[in-house]
Amino acid sequence: IETGGVYVSSAAIGKFEGRPVDQLVLQFQINGGNAWAQGIAYGLRDSESGELRLVSLEISNMDAMLSGKPSSVAVPRLTSLIPTDVE
């Protein structure tokens, strides 16, 4: 397996729970032999703490990509960017 590179990326500044965040989206390709797969990753970076969270990840092999049926990879649900273990 080798990386095919990032071919689309986008970033925007927004808010989550009233806190400033940077929104990041990457589309990338993974190559392996005669096959390839496409991935889309979406993340948030807390502008104050610098913490980065993966919000969603979709991976599609070439057959699924061509038929428009990507698979979502389970990631922990984003409930808060505010640390809960700090008093």
C-alpha cells in the first residue's frame, strides 16, 4: 500500500459550542497494486487549545467509489471540545 496523495483539501474558520475552531477536510487516495481507494477525512481544530479531533472518516474502494457507496469508519462522537478532566 502506498499513498496516492491528497488531491482536495479545504479549511474554514467557524465556531463549535461558541469556541473558535478551524474546520479541515481532506480527500485522499491510497494505491496498492492495481487497486485504489479513496478517503475523506473531516476534522476540527480548537483554535484556543490547538487540539485536533477527527469527526468523520469515509473510505471507499474503487468499486464502491464508482457506484457511489462509501463506507463510514466509526469514530467517537464529538460531544465537546472543552476538556472534562480539568477542574
